[in-house]
Amino acid sequence: MNLLVINEKLDIDDTTLAPFHGWVAEFAKHCERVTVISLGVGRYELPGNVKVFSLGKEKLGNWKLGNGLYILQGFIDISGARKRITMPYSF
């Protein structure tokens, strides 16, 4: 079984969201492959069958509505669509 997880943040050092890291590690024990897409990624230590993608929130600092284009670019990078389409500007 393959599992896709979308979450706010994956970071073993985060005081609030660190337990989620343990969940992903446990999912990995029961799944062939786990893919995690997070708005932001910090430090993590996960098995080899887990792929982690960040949409770049950790690079943005103060979160603003206008940063949605940056998030869109992250989805395009992950999906490989960048090879098929041309972005009008660089973010």
C-alpha cells in the first residue's frame, strides 16, 4: 500500500507538531511507500521508504496570502509539471 500525507509541518524539533513525525515513522512500517507533502519541513529522521517534499513555508518566514504563488510553484516542482509548462515568472 502507498500512502500520501499532506500536513502543515514535518519537524522532529517542533514543540507542537513533533508527534506527527512519529506517526509518519509508524505509517512507514506498514506501507510500501509513504509520500509526505508539507507546507514546511524542518529536521526529520525517517526510513528510506518515506519521501518528504516541502512547499517552502520555512523559506517564507512570515506567512502571507500572497505567498500562494510560491506554494503553487512547490506543487508544480513536485509533480514534474514544470517540464511540461512554462511559468510566466520566477518566484
